[in-house]
Amino acid sequence: MTDNSTGEWTAARVADSLLTAERTQTARTSIQHEWPGLTLDVAYAAQDIALADRRSRGETVTGIKLGLTSRAKQKQMGVDEPSVAWLTDAMALPAGVELPRDQLIHPRVEPEIAFVLGRSLTGPGITAATALTAVDQVVGAVEVIDSRYSGFKFTLADAVADNNSSGLYVTGPVSRDVVGLDLGLEACLLEVDGDIVASATGSAVLGHPAEALAFAANTFGARGITLEAGWIVLTGGMTDAVPVAPGSRVAVHFTTLGSITICGG
């Protein structure tokens, strides 16, 4: 990628700054604090530039992820809608593998309900009901988020530019057909070193995870992007994200989607 680390701020410089922080595991201050001109449009442009850079290094797109799907988190950030970002194969962590701390700055984990698409989905105009018809399977997931900003202190535009604090993700061992599942009532327990630290149901995700999928399809559709068959969609954290200390053990237990364990490395 061209060095845009100095000079006037542009979407390319934003992308370069955040990719450098990720590559060197070095947190930085808020870009929007330094450059008030960082709008959401510029942030999404930076996100796409960073994705192009990842693909040039051999990564392939495996799906998309949502952030700020919790009403409480939206209120905390002063926004009224979620944000979307990209997943690549380099972000997929196989089950049972220790967290590669040498690739991360300050990882946190959150449980999520994930969809595997059986057919493509193109917005705008997608409803939650329509979105569910494109789902092949439902799986539990744990996302390891890793903001490139010091102390996880950032604005919405900062987060979007940073690919929604993408890090790694692990999918669970249980795959279910969406028919017959009540995803609004699907519950999870988040356990750290044997202690339950949080719990939630799928209704924490915009009232129902299918609403998150519809939002993603419509948001990407407005940019001319189709959600492709085979992609995984992480619908957003069901609970607050919790830090992962070295040597700790984090487990997530879903009602019907099985359990996932991550060792802190």
C-alpha cells in the first residue's frame, strides 16, 4: 500500500494509519479527534481501501460483520443505527486454537449469533423476514474485537474506518436450520475463568438478529454490494465485550447453538 502516513488527511491516509497500527500492534489516538473531517462516508471509503489492501496480500472475503447492534451501545455512542464491516479468511480462528496475542493489541470478546447465507441477498428493500429466507444455517460465534485506538476510545466514524474493531472470530460446533429457531429468545452465557460475567438473548441485537442481517443487506446494497451465498454474517455482540487476559479461559454457552471456548494465550 502507498505510504500515506503524512500530509493531508484522506481516506487512503486513514486506511494506511490503521493498517499500520494493526500490523505493528500499536494503539493510536482517535483519528476524528485529529481530523474532524472524518465523516462516515470517508470512513467507509477508508474501510474499503483497507479491504483492497488485505485482498492484495492474498486475503479473501468470507463475510461481513455488524457493530453497534445493541440499543444500549447505540445510546452510549450517541447514534441510532448500527455499522457494517468486512470479514476475511485471515480473521477466522479455528476452534481450540489459542488466541494469537502477538497479532493483537488489547483483545476483547463478545458472543454473537451468526448466519451462513445460502443464497445472495441484495438491498435495498430487504426486510427481516426476507433476510431469513436467504439464510442456510445459524451458528453461534465468538468475535474477538481489537480496536486500533487506545483504550477503545473512538467515535462512530473512527470505528467504521477501523473495520468495526475487527480482530478474529470463532464459529461454534453446532449448525442449525433457521426454521424452528426462536432467535429472539436464543440465550447465551459469557463465562470468564469459570465465572458467569454476562448473559443476553438474541433480542439484544436490534430486537432480532434478522433485523441486523436486513440492515446489512440494505446498507451494502446502497453501495452496490451484494451479500454473497456462502458468506458468514456476524450480527453483533449480544453482551458487552470483555477483555481477554493472558492465560484466561473464556467460554460462551448458547441455548441451542452449543458452546465455544477460547484460551487467552
